[in-house]
Amino acid sequence: MSARPLRARLGRLTSSAGIAVGQDRGGAHDFAIAPALAKALRNDQQQLSELMRKRSSSKDGGPVSAAEMEEESRLRASIADRIRAIGCPAGYGAREARDDSNRLHQLHCKRLSLEPVFQAMLANAVRVCGAKFGAMYRSEGSAFRVVAMHNAPSAFAEFRRCNPVFRPNPRIALGRAAATKQTVQIADVQAEPGYFDPLPGFSSSQMGMLAGARTVLAVPMLKESELVGVIAIYRQEVSPFTDKQVGLVQNFGSQAIIAIENTRLLNELRESLQQQTATADVLKVISRSTFDLQTVLDTLVESAANLCRANRAAIRLAKDGAYHHVASYGFTPEQKEYMKEHAIKPDRSSIAGRVVLEGKAVHVADIKADPEMKLTVGSGFANVRTVLGVPMLREGTPTGVLVLTRSTVEPFTEKQIELVTTFADQAVIAIENVRLFDEVQARTDELSESLQQQTATADVLKVISRSTFDLQVVLNTLVESAARLCEADMASIAR
């Protein structure tokens, strides 16, 4: 994806980064908050977000004007008043409202790090709703990963740290919220029939009992209809959360979705810019190093490895029916020497050989689980787990192979495979450029030599025509021209 569409999409997202009070992105709940109050709160937050965005993007770095400071104070005070008007628990005053207003702007200054945003959201959800502790979970298929905890009992926190990924029992609040994609509140989990009964294939439900939880609220985080995660807050006494408190937690969930989407877009933008920059750098090297193919190939393997987070990268080129090592990155000198001494034949025992046989990219998630793959210690592939090989095609024929490896089982993404394919294409272009240059240079040398010969012959003919009666001058000219054109040290004529 190019940088321009990403920036446009990011702009649309950040313009709506405020709490959408009274609005449920999942479409399942109505918070019963006055529409006029919700609209006014959103407008104030959007204005404040825009003011902070303009200030952060200012290039002059000058002091903030008095008018800007006054406008910021007005907006923050208005937001604090409107949040208080929603109906928060006792003790939630102007200071707490200002804190929540400040928290909104974490989406602007911490987009690339979700953990602090999750922690701040969860801490505020627990505090504002009068809960004892809370946890935030991200969905991973049928399982969940804990990504934030606040004020959790030590037994609960330690268990989750040691077991961050788990399949929740479908009887508990988290499991129900995941299954129904709707908010679930249980007034007293210890009075809920079968709540703590274990089920085969699912994580234990006993942690809730060890944590002393009684009232539980689980709010799904939905992106359209897709379950992204769940926010769960707990009380250690039987005290159900009010509708307004439920609405606030649902808003925190909506903000978390915005933060996740912002981060995804920013990461895509950053990766896109990095790829564009790296591609431009490689093209510069190709254009500047027409006569130095080695420099081009060394740049290609290094750029491919760094951008795709590979531990090593190597290029092999075809010669005499085998594929020979010509460039690499991340290998030791001994491993490079080994690869230079051992050409690879097209077969299925190596990633390069398999790429040549198939004529397309080959991606093996774990080569130790591939019985056909032979791993040699000297080549540095003995500790490789995930490997990607891409053919360097010229008119449909593999003239080389670009290989990337990882030391852990971590498959390459489709975007990374596409990027490596681009680098392989650039390598083919560089090799073709060098070949064409060599051909032109050889032809030029041939023409130059032919011209020299023709010129020398013409000179000899001129001497002969001018020295009809002086045979010695003609013979001297002949031997001198012959020695010069044939790059001989000496020449003579004998009779």
C-alpha cells in the first residue's frame, strides 16, 4: 500500500479519536445518554484533538500563543464538565475529568506503542467505574492473550503472566462475551451455577475464585462485527455496575479499537516508507554501480534481510548447471567460504534447489519439520527454522535464487514475500545491465581494434605508394605497424 492512501485513512481515523459517548460501534447497546450531550462532547474532543494535532505538527517550534492556550483550557474545561454530566461515581471531579481528557491524546503521541494506551484505558475504566481490578484481552483465533492488567490480585496476575494465551471457559463472562459479541455482566459469579466447573480443552475457571471476584463485567471490543478483544473489570463484592458505567467501559473499548487501527495504519505507513526508501536506495546503487555488480548484490541482500527481519540472506547465481554463492548477509566468514566451495544442484534437498525446480517462491515455515531438507553445519543452515527462497527469473528461467532465513519459527508475511520478489527482480535487472554493458564494451573493443588495423594498413599503403624506390622504408613501416597492432615486443623481416 502506498504512503498517500495510508495517510488519508489515518487522517480520517484520528479526526474521530474522541470518546463516542452514547454510540456503540458494535451496534448492540444503547447507553441511554442524551444525544445532544453526546454530540457536544464529541465536538469538544474533536476540536481539542485537532488543536493538539496542529500544535504537534508545527514546524517552527515557536511558543504557544495566548489564544491557543486559552482555547485549550476552554475545551478541556468543557470536556470535564460534560464527562461529569454523564453521571460518574462519587469522587470523580474536575481533576479526574482533566486526566481523562489528557488520556485521549495518548492516541496521538503513543500510536506505535499500544501497551501504554491499553494500560491507561484499563486503569481509568477500573477507577471511573469503581472496580477492584481489571484485565484487557486481545483475540487470537479461538484463544485470548492478556495485554494489560490493573490492580490485579497477585495470584491472578502471576498466573496470567505465566499463561498469557488461553482458551476461556465458555461459561465465564469472558467466554460468553466472546461467543455472543455482547456485553456480559454477572452480578455474583460465585452464585452462578456451574461457573467454576472445568471443561475439557479450556483453561481453568478457578482463577476467578482465587482472585475473589464476585461481580464481573466483560465488554467485547468490536471492529464492525469482528471480535478484537474483551475488557473485563471485577469487583470483590456483589455490586452490579450501573448502565452508565457499562456505557463508559464500552466507550473505552471503542477507543481501544481506534488505537489498534491507528497503530496498524501507522505501522503499515512506516513499513511502506521503509520499503520505498530501501527500493530507491537499491535503484540508486544499481544506477551508480553499473560496472560493479558485487556492490549491487551486497546491497540487495542486506536491504532484504533488514526490511524483512531475517537473520541472514544470500544470493546464488547459475553457472555450468549449478548455483554458486555470490553475495550474502549475516553469515560468518567461515560460512561464506563454505558456501563458495559448495555449489547447489537443482533438487529438493535445499531451498535454492527447490526454488529452481519449481520456478517460483518457496516458503517453508519450519525446515526441521521438512524431511526432504538436508541441513549442513558448515553452511550456517543447521540452526535455521523458517526459510524463504525467491527465483531470479530472466525470460522465465531461474538465473539465480535469493534466500532469506530466520532462526526461529516465524513465517514471512505476504508483504515481505512480495518485497523479496521485488529485490530478486532488481537483482536480475542489475545482472542484465552488467551483461549488456559487457557486450557493448566487447563490441566497442572489437570495433576499435578493427579501426586500428584499418588505419595501420592505410598507413602502410601510403608509405608504399610514396616510397616506390625505397624498399627499406616500406619494410621498416611494416614491422613497426605489425608489432604495435599485435602488441609484440619485437618484429623483424628476414630474406
